[in-house]
Amino acid sequence: VSAAHIFTNEGETYVTAWEDAVNDHRTFRLDRISNIGLTQVASKPHSMRLKFSADDPFDIAKQSDVATFLLCEDAIWLADYMAMTIDEQTPAQVDSDGKKWFKVSYPLLSREWFIRFIISHAESIKSIEPADLQESINQKVAHGLSAYNVDVQ
């Protein structure tokens, strides 16, 4: 990647960099980077293509693709750290164990990232819409479980 911009948001430092593999800018949180190295390849940050707003550094306001799902009360803290919107108009659903599930929406900045996120929080999230996103999640889970000879219905 070629670094194009460094910024802070809510106490965290990020770098926006051009990634040749995807032909676009990506944003990385610095404390999550485990290895950095310099190469002999000249940097190409594509600065002219970089659109950055300090008021909306992740372009959330421009995102029209949104996921809707149920979030368990045990994981409601996620909404404090992510751009999740809890639907205040829809009453919480209560499951057979007495746990409350809240209807939440989340802008899909990256479908692949969101699929990994959902799978890693599977015990706390369910009923994902749109349907094609749920299908992608199901396929990723089935593919992963197939490595362990687990049949997914």
C-alpha cells in the first residue's frame, strides 16, 4: 500500500492508503497493524482520487447499502463503538431464554469485512438482511465448516 493520509477519529489513529490489489484507497487503524516494512517500490498514493471529510472520515453518510439484523442485548455495547443504529420504534424481541434482541441497521462499507464480523459475533447477531448478504454469510460458514467435515443444512 501507499500511504495517502493520516487522521484521528475518536482517539484512534488511521492511515488511508492506496492498495494496488484492489485499485482503491483503504483505511487501516494503526494499532491493528502488526507489521510494516519499507520497499524499494515508489509510493503511489493516488492523492487526487482521495476524498476525505473530517466530519465523515469513513464516508458513512454516503453509504446506501445497509444491513439490518437483530443484536442480542449482551452485545448492545457494539453499537457504542460502531455506526450501528438501534431501531427505537421496533420493540425488542424476547427469545425462549428471555434474552432481548434489538433491530439494528449498519452501513455496509465493506461486505467482505461485514461477513467476517458477523461470523465472529454469530452468537450475538441473527436475521441478517438483505437476503443476498445472508446467503453470502451462509456460504462462507459452510465453506469454513467443510474443512472440518461438518455438514451444514
